[in-house]
Amino acid sequence: MEIEGKVALVTGAAKRVGRSIALALAERGAELVVHYRDSEREAHEVLAQAKRYGGKPVAVRADLASSADLAEMVETAMRAFGRIEILVNSAAVFYRTPFASLTEADWDRFLTVNLKAPFLLCRQIGEIMRLQGRGKIVNLADIAGTKVWAEFIPYAVSKAGLLALTAGLAKALAPAVQVNAIAPGTVLLPEESTPEEREQALRRVPLKRLGSPEDVVRGVLYLIESDFVTGEVLNVDGGQRLL
């Protein structure tokens, strides 16, 4: 698929990896639907940059825990452009949840935002894509989906579910829609990370460096532009999953 001229909805597009993905698509000529929840200022920065590439992007605030918000976001995109060819599910919640203090509310939040929301978006937008006769969906998973960390169990479970969802949708939406996933390793550490935590992270990566958002972007672009790849998980982790 040629990216130029296609409509791309990117969740979590205001910050971090989602922002890099959205701007890379805009640079290549895509029309953007920029999803955000609380980062309104950053979302409008993405809009301003996308406009400099010649597009007419729109920003949509939505709480991914609200099915009504998700439906309204898709409707806004369709009103603005009349079609959606690319969906990138990048938004996610991520924080430490030691088992002894893990709550039901934590569990529900991870499964709702990281798994249920992508499912609902894939169901609604996937049907739009099928009617269009074409579409690409890329889900941002994580190596935690197969390499579970004890202090991040609900996060890992949500990402394992996203991998299963990717495989199922690749079958259910074929042949018109290709559905794939990216499984990053340590790409961006949390802003509050200490130097010691950074060193620990580096020791877990055979390539002895952390990844960058651009590493993930290149994987996303490959999966969008490739027309004979579906149901795949592209690990972008410097070999971290091997240890």
C-alpha cells in the first residue's frame, strides 16, 4: 500500500512512540486522525507539524476506556475523510503492578485500555476497511506478551491478548485487510527512570543499546507498505526476548 493520500488513525498519537508513528505517516503524505486523551497541547503540536507536510489532519480526544468515545472517534474520522485505510493501535497504559498490591481496578484498566479498546476499534474500522476493499492494521504489542515480567502481570496479559487478537483478525478480515503487530522491547524508558534502571535495561539487551521510536516506526512502515504479510509479529527488541 502506498501511504500517500491514505487516511491513518493513530491512537496515542500525541506523545512518545505514537507521536513518532503519526508524524512519519504524515511526512509520507497520509491524512492523520490524531487520537489523544489528556495531551491536548502535544496533539495540536502534531497537527501543526502534519500541516507543514501538506495534510489536513484532525485531532480527536477520546477515553479508550469508553466505547462511546471510541465510536465517536471513528465517526469523526469518517465525517472528516469518508474513509480509513490505516489503523495503528499505539496507545496503552503501562506501570508497575507488584502482585501483592495488584487490585481489580488495575486489572480492569489494563485489559480495557490495552486490549478491549483495540478490539473495538479493529471491529468497527475493520468493517469499514472490508467494505472499502483494503486496509492495514498494526497493533503495538510488546515482548512482555511472550516474556512475562512478575511485576507487570496485567500489562503482559493485555499484550499477550493483543497478539492473539492480531492473529485472529488476520484470518477474520482477510483478504481485504492485513493485520500485524509490532512487539517492541525497551524503546523508551519511563521519564522517572533512574540511571541504575537504565543500566539494568541495557544489560537485558544483546545489542547493548536501547531502541528508539524510529526503530518502531520503520517496522510499522514496513507492515503498512507490504501487501503479502498478515498475522505476523515483528519483534523490535535488540534481541531482548532471547535472554
